[in-house]
Amino acid sequence: MVNIAVLVKQVPDTNSKIQIVGDRVDLSSVKMEISPYDEFAVENALQHKESEGGTVTAITVGNDGADKVLKGVKALGVDNIVRLDYDGYMDSNGLQSVLADEIKSGGYDVVYCGKSAADTGAGSTGPGIAERLGWGSISNATEIKFGEGLMVTSPAEGGDAIASLSLPAVVSCDKGSIKVRKSNVKGIMMAKRAQVDVKSVSPPSPTITIVSEVMPPAKPAGKKYEGAQSAQTVAQLLRDEANVI
């Protein structure tokens, strides 16, 4: 019986229009959802449970707005949902520290997470937690076979690498060929009544401070050419400016 943790994060919908108010991103009117790669982590965690038995606990860090993400994965079949209560900015050191403490106290055997979050794209959470725990770690997992340990496939130069990973371990998940399950009506109704286990945390003082946030520069206007007489000009631009030929 395996005690499995899966880390999930609430992020802005990737189709949302981001606004800057003052010198900060304003997320007050932005739709929030689970970070896409975390969906693959949840699916792998559930498949591990189905293969070897045990329980799956989803863990997130945030305020009560993040409960929606937890109840969403509860509807998929996660057994327990835990929120480490914190409202505000937390740097990677603080985030990894509070998660590592929770994983250690929870007695977990394996941790699954997305390879990176859709909002930051840092990809440091899984390896950082493994470093703090002294566990083995592998990133960009596209296929996992379960047993006493794990057989993990991940991209490598010229193909794929297959690694044997002993537990306890942290696995950061990529898409691969895995198909993410969808919640049904029964699961959704049960998840609505589910109790979130809320725990207070005290992260270390931040070592990084965000000074300001700005939108990326606007893309330059496109160029349009018509007629056969423009072919030489277009070819030159594709070669010299676009670097595609």
C-alpha cells in the first residue's frame, strides 16, 4: 500500500487576458484553473494507486480560492485534499520548504507534480523538494510503470531514456501518451461536499522580491506582399529577418 502525494497549483487560464495595474499583475477578474501539467501528475498518481493500492492526497498552497482546484481533483478519485493556507507571494525557497515539511510529516512514499507551472514555467518545485528530502528525482516523465519502484520514461537526446527509480522519490510529469480521465456527475457531487484539510504554514523569509511586473513588448505589425513581383523580396525577408530559409 503506497502513500501517494500529488502537488497541484491554481494558475490563470492560459487564454485569459492579463492586465497590469500599477506595477503588478491584476488577477481579480481572471479565471483560475489547475496548471495543465498537474493534470498528468494527478493521472499518474491515480494509476499508481490503482496498480499497487494505497491512497492519493492532493496538496496545494494558497488561499481558499484554491479549494476549487482541490475539489476538481477530488472529483477524479483523489482520496484526500490538503491546502497549506497562505495568501500572498512566496518565493521558490519558501514554497519548496513548506511542501517538503508537509510531505515529510505526512509520511508519503512518492510525490507526483507537473514538470512546470503554467504561470512561472520554472520547473524547480519537484527537484527542489527532492533535494530537501534527500529523495531520488526524475523530471519530464512521459510514461511510468509501477511496482516496488518505478520505471520512468523521459525524453533524452536522440530518443527516450528509461530509468529505474526506487522509492521514496519525486516525479515531475510531462504529457507523453497518457490520457487524462474526466470527472463524472457522481464524482463532482461527492467532491462538492468534500472537506478540505486546511493547515497553517510559516515559510522562511523570502530571498527574492518582485520589484515590478510589465507586459512583454507588443509584436510589430505584419508585412503583406502581393503578386509574383514580390517573390524575391519575400524570400529575402524570410532568409534575413525570419531566419526560416
